[in-house]
Amino acid sequence: MPLLMPDDFESLKLVAWRVEEGEQDQNNPLLEPAMPWDSGGIMAHGTVLLDPIDGLWKAWQVSTPAETTFEGLQAEHEKFRRLTYLESEDGVNWYRPQLPFVKWPGHEQTNIIFDLNSGGTAVYASVFVDPANNEWPYEMFVLRTPVYGPDPHHVGHLPAPREKRATYRYRSHDGKDWKLLEGPIHPSHGGGADVSYVYRQEDGSYVSYFKNYPKLKEGGRIVTYDNNPRGGLRSIARRTSKDGSTWGNEITVLERDWRDPDFAQFLELTPVEVEGGYLGVVTYYNSAIQTMSLQMAASRDGIHWWRPDRRPTLPNPPLGEYGSGMIWQMHHPIVLGDKMYVYYAGSEGLHGEIFDTRFEPRIDVGGETVIGFQTPTLPFNTALQRATWQFDRLWALVPSVGGATLGEAVTREQEPAGRKLVVNALVRSGGSLRAELLDDNGLPIPGYSIDDNLAISGDHRQAIVKWAGGDSAPAEAVKIRFVLHRAFLYGYDWQER
């Protein structure tokens, strides 16, 4: 059943959008730091997928050594990010395959794919699998930063980017041994390319969503101690490419709006195609408390994004737990049957320090003394985790008052004649979901009014709406008026008889 979208309705009265929270996997953390090269974090910035070739779950993600002491403000972990490879037979129990590509002191084999010697740090691996391509079924776009390697002028046999980092393209026979194909491509103006995912479309074209820094609009504000040096807000931009090599201009597609507080910023948008558009999971940065959680978003075209609510769909647990500081999601949500999985790196720590009063300048905010400038990112200290949603129940229309007060929602004009109305709804005890069909004058059609409707109660994924006039829409029907009483409307659709 299609997801509810804002343009499904022409009017809303005393209803609001409820977003469901993801359920943490009972096995979390799925994989914790254990090896010298990932003792500081199994930190996402990559792809998890179910490989259609051999049926294994696979992950290409970033690992970093730990920083056991931290006396200043400058974290070192960015200089040691290595792309590593994981496998799992069930998506829950993960292991590190022993590969021959990169050694570590005391370890002749590791699960490291790219070391610093191959072109500096490697992050944001976007991996695709094409079973029909017998020669090179695996493709990857990954951000490389050669300034953190032994040769700042090259990534492998290719030249370094003019900026600090850029995307390079690889291919592979088996998803483990990767061959550098081209680069640098897809540089981000303004140096915001430290966050960038690439997506391959069905027609062979490519789309990228990445972080940028548009300037503050007039009257806009930013949290004092998060006044980042680029002078703008962390936001999401988009580029497209016909071939993955030549990319068009960037456009900002998601940034803080009038419903967001001054501390709201965004770092990642990871989409998956659904009926009628795209579902997106957004990494939401709260710069006031230096945390990252996840929000839901949707779009018809991949450019104009709508967020049903500003509350998190995956909130942070209390500080000190994995995910309490930051939640970094993988390349895309994975939809299997009626479930949606989001794999992520859950960080124990915050994005930046704000309470360490050893450093100047210090400012007083709300009776607390904090550091008076943006601090570098702290060590992440992360583990691999996942959360699950019911894919057909991500958000719903709900009465915004509750109790005995009714909510109403009227759809835009449609052409449902001869079809049955089916709803996905949860109705609490004592409540009801009713619907009536309206003509092109907005008037109830006799036999299909609220009074003619058999109210829906209980929990139904696909309930057929019935009236005294029948259960198929008459020819003059063009709109639906839903009336909600202690009811959650997750979706509706018109189905053939």
C-alpha cells in the first residue's frame, strides 16, 4: 500500500503526523570493536546489503583504531579511517573475513580492503551488485583523502583531487579485491564532501546525496558554539550523472526550515524507492547537545523532501550507550517483505566537546559554562547495530487533540470509480475510522456518506471500507473524507474489484 504523502490531501483538520520509532535489534550491538584496526570504532560510512549472487549479508564500512588518551581538542581518528569488509549469514551474526590485501603488526591477514598506502583514508563506500554483469558484478564509489596517506599527490595510479578529498570509482569480481577505475570525480564545492553517498538508478544513471553548507538565510541563527568555519548550515545536496563519471551541478534539497529549531542541521540522506516516490532516512544533527539521531522523509521526485514530523524515528539512548552520541546510518534502508532494516554505527560519544572548561574562550549559556567555539569531531567509539520498522507502518495521520475530539482529512481529486477503498489503520478501543465519498462539489454522495459508512475498528493492514451503497466507488466519487476518532491511518489505496 502506498505511503501517505502530503499531496494526497487537500485539507487537514485537527490531525497531525505520527512517526513510528524503529525497534532496536535484541542482539545489538551486532559487532563491537575487537581488532587493533577497529578498536576505536566499526563506524558505518559504507554499505550493508544482501548479496543476490551468493545470498550472504555483506558490509563495506569504515574502521578506525582507538585513541586511548585525549588531552587536546584535535582528534586523530580521521587520519586513520580504513575501509574494511564484513560478512554475515543472517544479517545478525557478523564476522571479519581474513583477506590477504593488508597486513597489520601481528596479523598476516585482516579484513582491511583499503589501507592508507592505497590513497589515504577511505569513507562512504557506495556499493552496487549487478548479477547480470559476469565480468565486473561489483561497483563502488568511495571518498578518498590522499593527504592522510604517504603520497598526497595520488590515489593509486590516479591524481589526487584539487580539494582535500573526492570520490573515486572501483570495480571488482568478488566484492573483496577492488580495481581502481577512475577519479577524482564528483568533488563538492566548499569542501563538504566528507559525507557523500552515490545511488545507481534502474536506467543506469546515478544520483548522489551529500553534505553541503548553504549560507544562512536572513534572520537565520546558529548555535553560538557550533559556528562552523564554513559559515553555513550542514545541509543535504544532490547531483546527478548519466554515466557516473560526469556530474551536474549540486542543488540543496534538504535544509533547516521554519519548523526546525536553531540547532537543527543535517548530514546524510539515504533513500530507497517506494511506490509513488522515495522514502528517505535523514541523519539529524542537534548541535545544541552534539548528538545525531534519525528522522523520516519522503519525496515524489528525490528533490523535494517532506518530513512528516521532527521527532526522531530512531532516538538516542542515554549517554554512554552505543548510539547515545551519534547514529551514523549505512548507504540505504533494506526492505525485505514487510520489514525495513537500517544498519548503523552507534557512537558512545558526542560529535564535539562543549563542556570542557579547560579551553578558551569560555562562554556562559543558560547558566552553564561551555567552550565558545566549534571543536573538532571527537573519537567515535562505535559498534555495528541495526533497527527494524514495519515497512507498511512508518507514519500515520492521527487526531492531534485525542479523546473525543475528531480529526478530519480530505483527499485531493481522484478517479476511483468502480474500485474498492482499502485502508491500513489501527483504531484504539472506543475509537473509529469512518470515510465518506464526495462529488466534485465536495458534497457527500447519497449511500456513501459518513452516516452510511460501516465504521472500522481494531487493527487492519487491508480493510475494505463499506457503505450502505456498496463497497465500490460510484462514478461521481472524486474525493474521500476520513474522520478519525482515536485512530491511526497509515495508508489507503483503491483496488480493482
